[in-house]
Amino acid sequence: HTTFTGVLPQSQDPKEIVETTDGYVAKPNMDYAYMVAQTTNKVGPEGVVSKDVVLTFEPIVTALQFDIIAKKVSNEGSDVTINSINLYSQNKNISGEFTCNFGTTKSVTVSNEKGAKNVNMFFKNGVKLTADQHFNFTFFFLSNGTDALTDMKVTFNYTTNNVVKTKTATIGRDISAKVKHYFKGIEFKAIEGEKAEGSN
């Protein structure tokens, strides 16, 4: 059984923004895709233990991937410039300082004193979209493995027709999101070679 602490940043500006055939993708900072892993030895025929090691990953955070169309942000069918996006929970802290207990089961507790109910991203020069262009972006949040999105909302700060506006969307009702987990299991082969000699 292992206990450790960490911090999931509240501000999650993307590493880069890449143009695609139908819009743009904000590439998330994968340093925030926190996870823990358990190791197991493979058992082969006749109960022989393999030298191969299997790592089974469990996510500490939930990754939420969104894909929006510009004209649905503004509701006016016009071009928009996305200035910032905020994902927030109405009832629980989803970023900040946390403690993870990991053994046969996993639990994540977020600090009430040093936690926050939101994560956000800002775009210094804005993301300019024509009415039919898509914008794909991802947030990471601390969820304790429940993936519950019922109390979560997204707020867009955007400019259209030279006017700055905001729009709030409820996940599952006004906007859809995909829950993503980046690793399920990775197998590492044993490395053959001479043992390194230790020294005192």
C-alpha cells in the first residue's frame, strides 16, 4: 500500500495549437496525465515465472476531450475567437493538491484547503475560428475514478463581431465530451545482459 501527494495545476494551457483539415487541435500537456502502475510477473506454462514484467496503469486524473464547432459557441452562426475556456465543478474540488492511496484499490483525495473547483486554459492571441470550423481541446481533472460529469460545466470567453461574450454549457446537455484514459497496460520485456557491479 502506497500513499503519495501531488498537485494538478489549475491552469492547463496547451503545449501547442495545431491546424487540422477542419479546424484546430489544442495539444494538451501530457505531464498532467497522472497515473500509477502495479507490476506483475507473467506466469507461463507449468507455473514458470517469466522475466517479463507487466505494468498495469490506473489513472489518477480523468482526461476530458471536447470537440466544438464555432457557430455553436456563439449561437449566432458567426466567426469567433476563443480567448479562454474554464471547466468547473459545482460541488467538488477537481484540481490542486491531492493525496493518492494506492494498493489493491485506488483512492484520490483532493485537499479542501489547497484545491480548486475548476481548471482553465488561456489563449494569448486567441484561437480564431470561422463559423464551421472545429476546435478540439482536453482538460485533466481529479475525479477519484468516478468519471462523474453530471455537475460539471464549461464556460467559454470569446469574441464575435468585435464584442466579448461568455457562454456556459452543461456537459451532457449542451456539450458532449469523451472520457479518455491513455494507458491500460504496458508490458516490458526483460533486458538481457551482465549485471552491473555495485560499489560502496
